Amino acid sequence: MRRASGVPFVSLKPYRGEAGDLIDPVVPEVSALMDRHLARASQVLPFDASDEAVFVAAVWPEAPSLRALLGTLDRRVALCRVDRADLLAAQERVDRSFGRFGQVAVAMGRLDPRELRAALRQQSNGGGRIGDVLISRGALRRLDVAQVAARQARLPFVDLLSGDGSDRARAAWDLMPEVFWRERSAVPIDRLGSRLVVAAEDPTDSQLAEDLETAFAGEVRVVATGRRDVQAALHRRYADEYLASARSERAGRRPLDSARELLSRGQKAGILVLGGVLAAALWRLPGQTAVALNALCQVGYLLLTLFKLWIFREPADGISETGVSDEELGLLAEADLPRYTVFVPLRGEANVLEALMRALEALDYPKDRLDVKLLLEADDPETVSAVFGSRLPDFVDVLVLPAAEPRTKPKACNFGLLHARGEYAVVYDAEDVPDPLQLRKALVAFRRAGPDVGCVQAKLSYYNKNQNLLTRWFTTEYAMWFGLLLPGLQRARMPIPLGGTSNHLRVDVLREIGGWDPYNVTEDADLGVRLHKAGYRTVMVDSETLEEANSEFVNWVRQRSRWVKGYIQTWLVHMRHPLQLWREMGPRGFFGFHAMVAGTPFTFLMNPIYWAMTTAWFLTYWGFVQQVFPSWLYYMGTGNLLLGTFTFAYLNMVAAYRRGDDDLVKYAVFGPVYWGLMSLAAAKALLQLVTRPSHWEKTAHGLTGAAAPPGEIGSATSTRRAG
């Protein structure tokens, strides 16, 4: 380096190092600090940098116009003189280094050329962005892709997770609403006078800069960063807003459609009036009132039995759910598959994390279009530690919710919905083993059914069905529920209380109806009712997800009591305006809602009362029993007992047989014992409804000793017999 007119002279020609390797004095990433076109017009080139300064080579370092251009670097500049031919040759070398994405990744030493060729073949067959394809193949991490994209665009890369950037942009956040920063995956990182610096996942998004320049009325410079850097910055800035939205979005928009308050004022007044009338009737006419109440219960029980017989009838065409053929799956063009969000709420699930990752990896869907959200709680250190200590696939994002009430699964799902990037979404539990083709089958079902379908529900069953008697009963119950009952409701076009997992949803519809109710402990049933009220249908798809059946009685009671409590919550919420509900659902939907959502806990709560009265009569011939059962009512009650017991036992047997579980058919004969256990859980639910209405009874998983048998993953397809 020599000096001329006080400015040092520099050569930008490559030279041989001590080891004989060729060294280029121009660092491409440094050259990206200045706009390429302005640098060419002014014949300058930033070529190196230290902690103190940026070194800039210029053909005419004394030119007055350089002052404004060098000011855009926002750093101290060490100016050097260079020959024009030398500068032009250096600029050509820099331009060549910023080529196609794959070439840049190879040139940076981040990617093997053979892996690039394989990824390009995959992209030509299935579509997608090459960066996402490389991530899905495990060839690049998401941070690598962001850094390569920054170099390709000749933009600096900012590592926000490492603390780069400045805190001078606090006021700049308010230039745009939160939804703008979240949807554009960008965050402001520096503001100096009339200049704003924004870090974005896609710094080439021209619309981003235009929108910001309109709002800022100044110079906007966009630099590159990683998507997870953006997410972390958004969560630091908007943590309170995100939590408030997850907790109160539904309650704030339609408070009467939320279970945050168990009873409305009108319901409280109605209960007081009804209770007073009933007390007065029992006081003045105890015998007649008891007979009338008994008759109402018997008529209700009979109607529910007949309703389920009608629902369970075999359709004329033999079809009870949407089947998807191999030919239809083959017609799905890989390039046209949309992005799919998968919500997986986790709490106390460290022991099943490895099996969960295997099940997610087994999904037969382009990984570059999977958007998996693991939803964790900040006060669950064991699960948080296990997740962050694992090497997760790059299609998996981790969202940690601040510790706050209510501690419910729907609150976690609402938090995830804020950040969902997919066109469709599905909810899976931590122990689930879904059919690998399930996302594709749900997509076919959506496209075949039409725009009025807001949800596609897959069937659920258990992979540990033969562990003990309780798991066998549990499996036959699910076979009846998902194999007969829900498909029957679909045919009848009645509201379908969704399963707690494997419900596939259109994200736009989910946002339209306000997501999940975070205060409802059976959020799936509530969501199914609200979809129906909003005019959307739910259809069943012939695809199965395997879960772990509760094998321990106490754990089973927790789950079942939460389920029954949530059904009562859902009925109370939607009955706050009965006439409006009638108008929204129509007569058929209104009756189906009562039969399913109110009738299910009603039968569980009534069964032990009538069993006790029957036992008391045969043991003691108690006169009260004879008084409340005059002959006409006695015969109705006897008919209900025989018809109901036979019907439900028989249908459980049929459901197990149709599913292919011949070995479980004999256990369905003893179904009334299982119903007794359900009644116990229902009694607990009724007590908790008063004392802890939004308390979420956590179900422990991994009780089988292995979270999911390896042979089950990849083979979770449904079995169905005709007839």
C-alpha cells in the first residue's frame, strides 16, 4: 500500500498467501454494506472491515459527492485510493460471487454440490423454494439459508439472537401494527434520525420497504436475518399482547360465547326461578312432582336411545366417512401442496418427546411446507429443557407461553394460531401416531367437499388397546364414537363435537370464528358447535391417529371428568340465547346439539341414580320407589333399561367388529361396568364444574412403558369391515 495526496493506495488484486493459497482482499459481505448501483456510479467499493472502521476503495477519494454516500455506512470509514481497472475487476468478482442461491451456498462452503443437484431435482418434481427444500433434506439449517440469502442479495446479515443490532428503534415499532411485523417476518432494529434499519427474513421483499417508506417518510434500509431471530424479537416486544390475545380473544369478541364465566346473569336468574318453583312444587305436591320429574327423565332417556339408534343406522350406500383412494392421492401435485401448520401442545411431556419427533418425521408431506409449532409452558422446565436440548428438525418452531391462567390446551393453541403460517392446520397430542398420509387425505377431503367445510376430523384409536381391561373398554368406546356416532352426525348434518386431536381446520375459518375458547376444558366439542353455528360443516375422513389409552384408573378419571365437565360448559355457553341458537342451527341442529352435548353427561349422571333405585327396590321393596314408579312409568323405565343396555352394548360390539378388533367384541358385552366408571367421572365433573370450572385435569402419557411401539409408526391406517 502506498500513499498519494495523503490517501493510502491499495491493490484489490488477489494474491498468494504463505501457504500458497489464493487470497482475495475483497470480502463480499463487506461490499454488501453499500448499495451496489450507487457504488458503481461513484466508483467505490467497501472491501474490508475491522472493529474500528470499514475500508473503502475509491478511484476519486477527493470527490465531494462521496461524503453523502459514505455516510450511509453509519460507521467510521478508512478511505483508500485504487486504480479504476483494479476496482472494476474487483466489482466483477464480487458480482460473480452473488449468483444463484445454490451456487452462492456452494461458494460459501455451506453446501456440497452433489446435495445441491439432488435438491434441484426434488424442486423440479415437487416445487417449493430451493432454500426450503435444502432445509427439508437436512442439507442446510435455517440460519445457513438466511445467511446465504443475505449474501445473494448483497445485504449484511444481522444475528439478533447473538445480540447484534441496536435498541434505538423502540419508537419505530409503533410505525406499523404488530400484525404487520408478524406477517412480513420483519423487525425494526435501528433508527437514526431520518434513517430506519429493518431486519427481515426476506430482505428482497420490495413491498416491505415501500410500505415502511410510506409510513416512515424517510430512508429505509432492509438487512437480512433469520426467521427465528425475528420470532424471538417479536416475542420480546409483544409477549404481553400475545398472551392477552391467547387468553381473551374469544371472550373479548363474543363474551357470551366464552366459558370464562360459567353462567350468564340470565342463566343465574333462570336457575333461581326454576329452583324456587321446583322447591315449592316438592313442598306442596311431593309425590306428583317426583313422578313428573321421573317421567321427564325417562322420556329424555328414551329419546336419546332412539336418537342414537337413528344416528347409528347404516346408510344406503354403506359410506360412513370420506374415503380417499390411492388414485386421488396420486393426483395431488407435489408443487401444489399448501403449507400445513401442526399444533402440538406440550406440558409435562418430556418422556414422549422422542416418539413425537419420530411420528412427525413420518408424516408423508413435503417438509419444506410443514409448519410445526411445539407449544410449551414457561413453568414446565422439564419439557422446556428436553425440547431445547434436542436437535429439532428445521420445520419445527418452539413457542414458549408465559406462565398464566388458564393452564389449558386451547390457550396454547390460540398462542400458536397467532404465528401459524399454513393454509390448513391440525392439532396433535404429544403421544399421537397419525397415519403418515393423513395430511394429504385431509387435503383431498377439503377439496372434494367444497368451501362450506371448515373441518375434517380423522378417527382416533389406541395402540395399547390390549394392555388391560380399561384400555380394551376405552378402545371399543372410541370405535363406536369415531366409527359410528360422528359419521352418523355428519350424514344427518348435525353439529359434530370434535375429537381433541387430529381435527384438520382451515386457518382462515379458524381465525374468522375466533380460535378456541381458552376457558373451555373440552375445547374440541365447543369448536365443533361454533363451526356449525357459523355455517361450516365438519366431515369425517377415513384416516386414523393412534393414541395411548389411559391404562391407570385415576389417570383415566382425570381425563373423563374433564371431558364431561367440558360438555356441560359447552351446553351452558351456547344456551345463553336459546332462540338465537335455534335460528343459527335450525331445528335439526338444535335437537342434535342437545342430544349430544347435553344428553351425553345427562345419561352418565342419571344411570347411577336409577341403578341405585332398582337395587334398593329389589333388596328392600322401598315404598318411595314404588311411589315414583306408577305402573305405566315402571314399564317405560324397564323398557329403557333393557333397550338402552342392549343397544349400547350391541353397538359397541358392532363398532369393534367393523374396525377389525374381533378380540375386543367380547369385552363390549360388559360395557355397563364401564358406564358405571363413566358415571363416577361425571360426578367428579359436576363437582369441579362448581369449584374449578376452567381447571385442566392433566392426563399423564407414556404409561405403557414405551410412548409408541416403533412398528405402529407408519402404519396407523384404519381398518373397516363392510356390513
